[in-house]
Amino acid sequence: MTSIVIPAHNEGRVIGRLLDALLADTSATGPDIVVVCNGCTDDTARAAGGRGDRVRVVEVPTPSKHHALRVGDEHARGFPRLYVDADVVVGAADVRALVAALDRSPELLAVAPGRDIPLAGCAWPVRAYYRVWQRLPAVREGLFGRGVIAVNEPGHARIAALPPLMADDLAASLAFGPGERRVVEEARVVVRPPRTWSDLIRRRVRAATSSAEYERFRAAGRPGAPEQSQGQGAAPAAAQEQSARTGTADLRALLRDRPALLPGVVVFVVAALAARRGSRKAIRNQYFSSWLRDESSRQG
């Protein structure tokens, strides 16, 4: 049985649209769905529970995504297993496409859907930023930034060995070598972007801080780091050299292919510099617990 684990912290405004999409076009024997409401002070549990018996709701008092994922694992009934953020939208047909990709290719341990980012209603700099960001090689090929990852049982063993990190999706993506992971473009997820420049910068500060935490974790050779793992949960040597960091060479290559993206590249660089400044204090103090959640992407 396919299981879907959804960690949700105060997602009452948006979780209904995800659950409705997952429940559409499925039979009573469809995927096992577990919503873990962690530290919620809104109506997330009621909104999820109102979708019927197909959705099981578990409530925990601690507002922690990592803890919610582990609790979800304790309640999930089978594999393949999907971990889905509550603020994205992925449909039942897309879930089936992800599961089919894992079933068809034994070498695959983890897959994620193609990403659709609706930019209507976003400020011009936000639209310019994402037109560049979506074309970067690491962004196109990585499983991060999609809000959905599906794993089989060996893939689950790999990510279950990871410690709590703010960059949980980045860590999960880099835990697999190129031959072990795949973006399944026929499956789609809608990821709503921030609408304003200030919200974009908040999100990028969070990304810069969490990426720094992950790189520090790998450099320290902590137990559970992909390059240090052993046995069934071990990441291959190829995964050790992977990175999601964008360099100037990536931007130059993008401009050679698409010169019209120059304004967007300028916006991208400005956002990156602002995020680096904003995250500097947290990185210096090794403070990685501030989530800087973007609320504008959860409107409607």
C-alpha cells in the first residue's frame, strides 16, 4: 500500500486543497494518507479530519517538521512512501506516476514530480527571480524545492538516517546519487511562490541559512551524513560531490543560452546577496532554528 505522510503546522488555510487533489479519482482502497498536525493552534486538524476516513489525523504538541515526519512514519502502513508538504498541490494521478516510476526502475530509490510555479499575482522581481531559478541545473535535477519526495523501502532507510535539519529536502535530495533519483516530469506539483520581494528575501534567507547548516553538517562528518553512512542507508561516493549551490559559471552559461534573461539574473544576484547578508548572523552564531515562514504563498 502506498502511504502519504503530510506534516502540517498551522496549515488550515491550504491543506484542504492538497487533500482534495489527493482524494480525487481514487477508490476507497487508494493511498493511505496520514496528516501529522504538529504544534497547531489553528483548525488544521479539523480541516484534514473533515475529508473522511481516507485521511488519518495524528496530533502532536511539538511544532517540529522532523518530529512530525518520524511520527508519520510510525503510523504509515506501507511503501512506496511519499512525504508531501501541506502547502503544495499534487494530485492522485501524479502520485500514481511517481509510484510507477519507482516500480519500473529497481535502481531508483527516490523520485519527485516536475514543478509548476504559478507566477500570476507576484511582483515583477519575484517573477524575474523564478524565471532564472527554475532554469538552473541543480534546481532542475534536484529533488528539493518541490514539496514532494517519494521513496521505496531502501530509499526510506537512506533518509531516515538523516538528523533534523532545516534543509530537510536538500539533504534528502543529496543523499541519493544521480542514478538513484529522478524527477518524473509526467507527475506535477504546484508550488506557490512568495508574492512580494520582501517575502522572497525571507524565503531566500531561510534557504541560505539552511544550506549553510547542511554544509556544516557534512563537513563535520556527523553520523548520518550521506558521505559517512554505512550499510543499506549509505549514499554512494557519487553523491558526496553533489551540491545545490549555484555558481557564477551556471549564471554565465544561462546567459549565453538566453541573453534575454539578463534582468532576471541581476535580480537573482541581488536576492542572493541580500539572503547572504540576512543569514550571516544566524550562520555565525550557528542558530538554525528560525524558520522564517512565508505566509504570502499560503493566501488562497
